[in-house]
Amino acid sequence: MDRTFLALGALLGMFGVILGAVGAHLVHPDDTHKAYAIFETALRFQFYHALGLLLIGVSAAQLNARAWLRAAGWLMFAGVLLFSGSLYLMTLFGLHAIDVLAPFGGSALILSWLLYFIAIIRSRP
């Protein structure tokens, strides 16, 4: 197992719960439906990719493709920071100029899943 990605996945999950609670008090569907939807998207993607990091961490014990898994894990973590992080900053603090980072984060997330796929198919028993 790769403890780094297990730990990062657990931290993203924990912060997802914290941010979900904060968002429930600060971002209301009644205020602006768009801001609420953006916040919910950031939170949902954070949780999905927290689970993805846990999967990568557990896969390290089964797959003989450590370099691919490490690249996938770090890219996934960076993608969450860029994608979800920029959406959080936009909705919670009104920093709309930072929304240009979200597509880079989304691209990093897509690429991380591709690298995870490559790790699986290139792994030798």
C-alpha cells in the first residue's frame, strides 16, 4: 500500500466533511442557486477523488506499476486542489478571477484517471 495516497485521501475526505458543514451555513440555495450548485460540484468532486486516492493507495499493494500510480496520485491530489479549491474560493470568498484554475484542475483529474488506467494495464503479476 502507498500510505501517502491513503493519508491524502483520508485528509480530503475529512476536509470535505468540514467544507460541507461550512458550506451548509454559508452557501444557501436561496441566496444564489448558481453559487450553491458550484459549491456542491466542488464538494462532490472532492469526495469522489478522495476515494480515488484511497483506491490508488490500496492498488499499490496489488499492482507492480509504482511510478504510474505515484504520478496518478499526485496529479489527482493537485487536480482536487485546483478544481475544487478554485470553486470553493470563488463561492465562499467571491474570488471570481481564480475560476480560470478550475479547467486545469479538471484536466489534471482526467489525466490522473488515465494514468491509473495505464498503471492497471501495465502492471505485471
